[in-house]
Amino acid sequence: MKKHLIECDFEFHSSHGISEIGFEGGSTYNLEEGVSCGCPFGLPNTTILLSSFGNPIFKVKVESFDLNDKKTQASYLNKLASYLSFIAAKNEHNGRYGTPFIKINFNTFNEDVVDVANVSFKDNTLALNSVVKMTDALSITSMNSVKFNESNVEEIHYNELLDYYYNGLKAESEKSKFFHWFLIVESLEGSKRYNELFPSGTMFADDEREKIELLANTLSNDGKNTLLSVLTRTSEFRNQKLFKFLEELGISQLTSMMGIKPVTLETVKTVTVARNKLFHRGNEFPTNTLWFVLFPLATTIIEKIITDPTCLDAANM
């Protein structure tokens, strides 16, 4: 049986820093120590090894009977980079100096294939020790040492929303970060579980629906379609539904550099109002909402989804 031995360099990056007249700040990250563990995405005959060099670059080695071609190998490494970036970022409470993400240097990719006889086939958390280094009164660098916990790496289930989170981590502008992380919140509304709890068309009684349909039939096509669209609305408004759905998922509190705060209806309103104003000219960017509400909310949602992959499925299937 052929075993594929894959090696590639990964590197920690920070999305941005702060450079202003009179002040400069940023963050750096490195892997504190190596770890060896099983596949974090459920491939039973694949293992990974992370080797630390004590700097932002670390070596990833994958031994696999499952990844048989370059396309699946590259896809696997991209998923792994997104997942490890999530772990590095989930305890980052001060993203204003930059959020961590991992880039893959595919120029260092190498694959060896070996024949193995008599093979028996089988049918993460992170500790961040953050040190703030003040080189002088006007320059601050946050130096973060990252340690992956092998017992938790194996419990993760990949979800494409992890890529949305990763794209937000590496985005340089706060507006782009807001956009990517809000997509995670918004995606909840498209889940089977959400639509089971809040079926469309519950705002109007049957007799009211008949009256609306009769009136719509007297209008032109555009007017008719606009009026008929209200029939799909639910009896509860968006913020109320999102808040109740977060309760359904067991998401009740958020952690940021402001401490631990409960998730309330006002929490959801703060995020959706900020999103609605985001691209309107003249509105000040909601920096506090990004870092103290949306970022920890998106992080908590991702953690829930990748540790409980059926949480968005319909309960009555």
C-alpha cells in the first residue's frame, strides 16, 4: 500500500499593524513547540506533525494513505491552515494590532511515496502566552507564543465557514474584516435548523393572505411581485430570530478584552445596525463593535460549528 509523506512550510502572519504619528503597534506569532496528532478532519489513516523552529515559520509533515494526488493534498493543507489560524485567533482579544493567520509556502512542498506492507486501516486547543514588549513609550509589539494542544486537534470537523473566518483574519482593513465575519452570522439564517425554527410565511393569517393576494393581482408585475414578497415574512423580526437562534445553539456569552459579556438582543442589534450602516457614506466605522462584539461572536459561532457539526441540521429529519 502506498503511503504519501508530505512536507510544507507554514508561516504565521499578522493581518496589519498600527502606524501613526507618535505611535506604532503590531503583533508577531510563533509556534512554541511541536505537536504530533491524528487528522483533525476525520481522515482515519492520516496523521500530522508540526515542527517548531522558534520563529513564525514551522514545518508541517503529513503522513497519509488517504491523500493520493496533488489536488487533494493542496486542499487538505489549505483547510489545515484555516483551522490552525482559527485556533491561534480564538484567544486573541486585542485584534486592533493585527489578527493572526497562517500562510502556506507551496514552494517548499515536497512529497515522497513509500510502499508499506501489512497495513491495518482504521474504519484543538491552543494556549497563548502573550507578552507585550514596550521598546519605548511610543512603540508596542505584542509577541505571542502559540502552543497547539494535540488532544483537541482531533475533535475538529471542517466546515466551509472556517474559510470565511480565515479570510477575515488575513484581511488588512477593518471594513473587510467586518464583512467576512458578518457573513458567518448571516449564514446561520440559511441553515436547515434556523428555517425549521422560523418557517417563512408566518406573519399573516390565512384571511389576510387572501386579501393581500387579491390586491396584488390588481397591480402591475413589479408592484404585484413586491407586495407578494411580504407573504414570506415571519412573525418575528430578524434580530429577535437571530438572538433566539444563538440561544438555541447555546451561545450565551462573548469574551473580548472588555471581559466576558452576556449575549443579548442588544448584542445582535448592535451588529446588524453596524452592518446596515457600514457602506453608507459619512458613517464612522464601528471599531468597537468589530472587536468587542462581532469578532468574538464569529469566533464563538465557528467554535460551535466545528465541534458540533450537526448543530445547524434540522432537528426533525
